[in-house]
Amino acid sequence: MDAFTAGLLQRIKTTESDLTRARDEGDDFLVEVEQGELDDLRRLAAEHGVEVSASGV
């Protein structure tokens, strides 16, 4: 696995964790921010052929 792929997968994992935390805390604004970031990261992964499992990384 190259550095780009490893870094992207780590960012996705971290963002998923941050999104879960924001949901648990009831922070609707942060949920929107983290969901947007996660959507962007998943799009980037798809554009570069990086497979991301359905339940996370």
C-alpha cells in the first residue's frame, strides 16, 4: 500500500470516528461538517480506485 492510500484510509477512519463522536454528543453542526468531510474523502478514494469497505475502512 502506498503512502497516499494509507493516508487516505487513515483520514477516513479518523473522520468516521469524529462523526460518531459528534452524533453521540448531539452536535448537529459538527455532524454536518464531519459528514461533508467523509463524503469528500470517499469521493476522492473512489476517484483513485481506493476501496473503502461499506462499514468503514
